[in-house]
Amino acid sequence: MPTKDEATGKGVIISEMIKPCQMCKYFVKSGDMKAFMGQCRLNPPEGENHWPKVGVDDWCGRHKTKPRSFHKNSY
């Protein structure tokens, strides 16, 4: 049975509900901006500074969306 959006009552595509790691506040991208991997900083490192490696499109059930940043215009 399809999941329904509570506000509209319409069906929701499951993949839209999954929040990828790249949108999580605990995700730190590795290398340059085109990198497809990063580190999950939700839990302490394992062993000698070994943060779990995750892909930008990976996901978990503990996702916390990054806060939006607002820049004040200087006049």
C-alpha cells in the first residue's frame, strides 16, 4: 500500500522521504566538491581517527538535516 502525505492525502514516493547523507549535518565531504564520498561524524571515530566512510547518496534512520545558513547583506 503506498504511503500518503498527511497534508495532501496524496501518495508519496518513498525515495523522496529518504534523506541522503550529503544533506545531513553530520556529513563531512571528503576531498574536492565533486567527491562522491564523505565521513559520517554522528558517532565518535572508530579506532585511530577512523570516521565511517559513506557515499553522498547513502542514508540512515538517524539523519539530521543541515541547518540553513543565512547571509546578511551588507549595505
